[in-house]
Amino acid sequence: MTTSHSLDGHKVAAARLWAANRFPYLATGLFACSVIGVPELGGMATDESWRLYVDPEVVDSLDAEQVGSLLVHHVGHLLRDHAGRASAMGVERSNADDWAMAADAEINDDLHGSDLRMPGQVVLPGDLGAEEGKLAEEYFQLVRKKRKDGDQSLPGCDCGSGADSVARDFELSWGGGAPIVSKGSSELLRCQMASEMLRHAGQQPGSVPAGLLRWAQDLLQPKVDWRKALAAELRRGVAAVAGCVDYSYSRPSRRQSVMRDVILPSMRKPVPEVAVVCDTSGSMSEAMLGQAMAEVEGLLRTVGLGANKLRVLSCDYDVHKVQRVTTARQVQLAGGGGTDMGRGIDAAMKLKPAPSVVVVLTDGFTPWPDQGPKDARVVVALIGGDRSGKWVPPSWARVVHVDDVA
């Protein structure tokens, strides 16, 4: 929707169509924004509610392609949530221009060399003495340092509160009656545009700037620190057992002296036993096996298990070796044939004493039992492996994806 105040609505519409045609993956955001004419503004700005403010005289002085380039640039601020990130960085009115400059460098770095025809000076990372491909937060710290050192060569930038989270007077006075996009809807818009970027890049490789493509992938496919996730799952499994108490008649109760005719059981706290089933099938490379062994060592340190409390089973289609170890250097792997991690889990549960936690280190190319063991928690660490959906991890196990195999 466009609210006109001596504003050339036809040129704005043409600019929006030009931008949507050149950058189709941004079309959702371009058409979601309200465009408001603000006399004597001197340029274009945006607020956090996806309203664009533009000086009618500036629109008259530019052609549709230049106006469309400004629209794309300001949608870039909203797309990257520069306002929210500025607020997290503690940006205030005193340093808002420095943040806006850093945010501009992040946007222009991604779109440099595209079809944009930005009027005036375009701030690039090189203008700040910075490397390409960084985030606005890094550019901001560099700009602040340059300011502190007395560098007066840096240009000033003002793209509105949509870029730095600092409200402007013209936003309050002119934007009151214009449609807004809520924070929840903003997130949906970002996800929709990110999805469009991935789809467009799949259909026309190289058509989406690398920086925007990385942003879309990070938004829709966020990476979790798998080491923390694996350690958390293991701690949860061990704590579930270590925190349990049970009655036992193996030793007399401390309160037995007060009960002559009734034998009282004592309370006992079981010590967790952990078994690691290591996939040694032919589909596991040396790098994957090295990663698996590193995780065995990490499990020992993370959980604080005492000596001889960890059993390691080498398993491909059959279980070849069972070892009780205190360090990964003691593990000797055997195998190299087919894969069936279900047999490894069954063998682990037959150990004496039975483990309370079973960790399976595998690439996932294996069949799984329909049901997991009743008396143990199973944690599956998928190292590399298949993401096509052909090999689905079991629903009864806790699954952690290990991505950065050396």
C-alpha cells in the first residue's frame, strides 16, 4: 500500500515492480512495506514496522531504477533485523549513525555487483578498512574504534529506526495512520523470503548473492553446537539413573534396631553404567572413526565417570569386540562389513551389569529396531550421514547430528 503526500505514486509503483523483477526473492518484503511521503526528509528511511519514508522531491529527482534500488536497500535492513541487532548491541542516538554505516556495509557487501543503481555514495567494507563477508556487529566495532582514534573521513548514514532501533520524530508524526507489520509477522516475512532465496538459488544457481544465501540457510537451517547437545543428552541420561534410589535387602537398614520383628530394606543409589556402540562398518571413513573416538574421550571427561565405567562395542553387522576403557587410546576397533546397530544395542544390553545409557556413534546407514531397550536411554550421534530421509533415526532414541567431521 502507498500513502501519497505529493508523492509520485506511479514512479514508486514502477520502482517496486522493477525491484521485484530484479530480486524476486525479496518481492514479499517489497510489497509488504508501506511507502509514505515526508516533505524535506532529504532521502529515504524505514522504521521497525516496515514503513518506508521518502522525500517526494527525492523521488522526483531519481528514475524508477534508482528508487527501486533504495527500496531494496531498506528492505535489506528489515530482512536482516538490523533494528533488533542494534538494540542487542546497546546502540543509542549517539552512535546510531555508526551502526547504520556498519549495517549499510553488510547489505552493500552482499548486493555489490548486482543490478542495483544506488544514488550517492555506497558504503562498502573496504571503505571502513574491513574485510568482506563480515557481519554488521564486526563492522560496528571497527567504526567505533576509528571514531575513537579521531578518524573523520567516515561518512554519516541515517536509514531510520528500522536500521538502528532509534525512533525518529518524523516516524511518529507521519507513520501513525499507515499499515504496520507486527514483530511476529516480520519473522514470518523473513522466513518466507529466506525460503524464496533457497528455492531461487536451487532453480538458478548463482542468482542469489552468497551473503544472502548464507543468511537464508542459517535462518531456516540453524546449526546447534552438537557437542553441547550430545553432552546434555548424556548428562540427562546419567542423571536420570544416578538420581534414582531403590530399596535393597542386600544390607541392613540403619533403622533396623528400632524394628525387631520386621526386616527393613536399606536405600541404595545405583552407579550409572555407559556403553558406547561404535559403528565400524564400511561406510564409516577413517575421519568419521577418528571423530567417534574423540567423542568417546570427550564422554569420559564430560560425565566424570570413574575408571572402568565405560564399555565400547565395535559393531558393523555383528559385534566384534567389547572393551572397558578409561581413555580413547585404549579402544581397538574391528569390523568393516555391513551395518546393523540394532545388534550392537542388543549386545550392550546383555552386558553385566546392564548399561543405563547407550550411546551409538554411527553415520546412520543402518536399520533400527522397532522398539528401543526398556531399561536404558539411547543417544544416537549421527556423524555425517544421510540427510535425504532414506535412513530415518529411531523415534525412541535421542538423536544429535554431528556435522563437522574433520
